[in-house]
Amino acid sequence: MFFALLVPGSGDTGPRDRVADGIAIVLALAYGSVMVVLGDAADPGAFLPLPADVAVGVAAAAALLVRRRHPLGVTVALLPLGAISVMATGPILIALFTAAIRLPARVPILLGAPNVATAGLYFVLHDSPAFDIWVDFAMRGLVTAAALGWGLFTQAYRRLTASLRDQAARLESEQQLRADQARLTERARIAREMHDVLAHRMSLISLHAGALEVRGTVSPEELSIAAGAIRTGAHEALDELRAVVGVARTRPEPPQPGLGDLPELVAGVREAGMSVDFTSAVPADGPPVVLGRTAYRIIQEGLTNAHRHGSGPAASVRVRGAAGHGLRITIINPLRGTGGAAAPRDGLGLVGIAERVALAGGTVRFGPERDEFRLEAELPWPA
């Protein structure tokens, strides 16, 4: 829409504003000039001499430069000029058009009535008008209705466009959520399938290994057959795992960190500027691999939360346990101090810790106690 360029959005800056200002002023002066030629502004009976009429119109056109920031003020200021100047009718129409775009509909409609009424005042102030008063009213009413109608239409169009954009954005967001949900559902299905497949294969391997364990003597031929069955089962289990997960790498992944890697984790956190008091009372042989990996991830996330939400860069970590007695992890960090931090609430890190502990069959407690935030996790450690 060509006329929509006259009132760019409030956030627009730069060349588009200057182009819009130029178009507005040119149209206002062009319309005013036509009215000066067709009307009776040059007649001796006009209220203002022609040069003064033109000067008032040019000044009114210059006021259009601030119409975007002050649509109501500019329109109200220009409306009285319609009673004394024909040249000013052009800027007044542009101001009404701007008000119709930017203000609630009832406001520009109320402003349009005085603009039509000024035609009667101009007729009264003119000593010998060339046209009857109804001509002035009809002409002023027609152009006023056109400016207001086009402006209100542009306003409705812009609102509709903005609404459609918002709706499209919501639909895109909902589509993304549905896609994410579908991926999560598929991942859960893959996890169940992987569990069933691996459980079956590992049961067969355990069965063959148990048979070798309970039999006192095994001939070389029987040992070869059992070892072959175990090797075949393990190979098939790996193939099933690769097929389900969909990742076949040429090199094996590096081993996941466990309880034995905690000193390195603590050292890295200390190098980052955090004071960590670390104590571990665990047998040298350590817990099972899965338990050690779970404990490592809990402590890693606990130190991350302490660094993000604690009032000071400090924390204490206590790890103790033994086979048959479970593994206990305690992480404490201050809450009050110079930082004035608060305890994390519903953080994703704590949710992840709770989920990991639950999957391991343990329990976890966390929350503020006096001036500290305390996290305690207890994990089963079979004998």
C-alpha cells in the first residue's frame, strides 16, 4: 500500500523515515496547491492574502515531520488552520490519515468532525466566496472521510498482519513441540527395545558362563563350544546395540569417568577459582562401574549448582561407603554472604540428579538448611 508508507512503524528508523516524511510533505503540498488553484484563495475577499495562505500551508506541512511521535497533538494543532488557509488543508488530511492509523478509531472520527466544521468558518470569514457553503462542506467532508477511511483500513490491515504473524509463530512453535515430543517418544521406544534386546543377549551369555562355573571339569571341546557361544552372544549383543541406537563408530568411546576420577574433577573446579573441601572414604577397589559413574555425575552437577547459585565460590564434598552399606554423597555450599544468592528452586540440574538417583535405586534430599544448601544422595552398593 503506497499511502501506508506515510506512517511507518514506531520502531523504523533511517532512510525509510526520511522517505515517508518526503512523501507526506509532497502529497500535502500538492493537494493544498490544487485546492488553492481550484478554490478562491487568490480572490480579494479571502481571509488571508495568497502568500500568507501558502506560508501557513508550508509551515503546516513542516509540522508533519513529527506526526509519527505526536499524531494527536499535530492533528489538533493543524485543525484550526483549515478555517483560514486553503493550502493547509493538505497537511491536515495527512495528519488525519496518520491519526487514523495510530490512534483508536473513535479518536480520528471525532477529529474529522471539526475539520468539516472549519469549512463553514472559512465560508463565513471569506468576504465573497466563489462557491456555496454546501460545496465547501461536501468537498471537505468527502476528502476527510477518504483520509479517515483509508487510515482506519490501513490500521486494521496492520493488526490483521500482526495477528497472522503471531498465529504463524505459535503454529510453528506448536509444530516444533510436537516434533520434539515425537522424538522423545521414539527415544523412549528405542530405549525399551534396547533394554529388551540386551537383556535377552546378556541372559544367554550369563547362562553359558554360569554353566562353565558350576561344572567342575570341562573338556577342551566343551570349553571351546561354551567360549564360542559366549563370544557369539556378546558379538550379537553389540550388533543389536549398534542397530538400535544407530551409531557404529570405527573407534570405541573413551571410558566414562567414575569415582576414581573425582580428584581430577575437584582439581579442575579448584583451577576455575572455586574452593572445594573434598573427602573420600571409599575402599581402594571402589564401587561397581555403573555406581561410580552415577556418583561422579551427581558430584559434578552438585558442584556446578554450587558454583552457579552459591553466595561464594566454595563447597565441601564428602563421599563415604562400602559394599553392602551403600554409598553416601554430601555436598554443602554457603547460601548467604557477599553474593546474597538464593537456593536454586526447581533447577534442571537438581531434577537431573533426582532422576539419576532414582534410576540407580537410591534416595536424594536437597534444600537450604540455615545458611547452607545441602545435597545428600544415598546409593545402593551391593555386597
